[in-house]
Amino acid sequence: MRAPRQLPTTKYRVTFMERTNAAGEPSEFPPDYLAIETADGVVLDRTFVERTEPAALHSAERLEEDDSFLSVGSETWDYEVADKRQDDFLAVVKNSRMAMECLPLGDDDSA
């Protein structure tokens, strides 16, 4: 039996801005901003990498009223993108206005 043919892919690491509530808990799911706009067959897989809490969280684990402008953390995901659809993916990332960074990963960059 022949193994299924693998499509050539490129991996990208995307770091999203993540708004949070007063307790520092996410108030949205950043990857949804890409999923809504991305056509079928562009993203083949995505993997959660890490989450960074908002800078304003104090030892009380709650944001103070004056810190609300610092209630933004970040969430990082790795995306596996079909090679012939890279331009489509990058356009969606740019238009999302939620991505702070998008970097291509080499074979040795992924975990």
C-alpha cells in the first residue's frame, strides 16, 4: 500500500495581540481572526506555542483600573500553510490587524 502524498508546506509562527479581562483571562480567541478570513486549503494545521500574560498583572493577579491600557497579552501559534497558498495566508495575517509578528520557520525552528 502506498503512503498518502504529502503536500509541500511552509510553517509560520504568528504572534497575536490578545485582549484580556481584569483577571488577565483572554476575552477572545486570536486565531479566530485568521480562521474566519482564510479560504479552505490554505492552513493545513495549527499548533499552540505559548501565551504571554498582560504586563499589568500584579501580585494580586488582577489588573488595577489604571492598568487597563496594559490589558493586552500575546498568544503564539505555529501554522502549516500549503506552499502555493503562502500569499493568501500572509494577506489574511496582515489584514487581521491582530497579528503582531509573523515569521517563517525553517525545518529546525519548530518544536
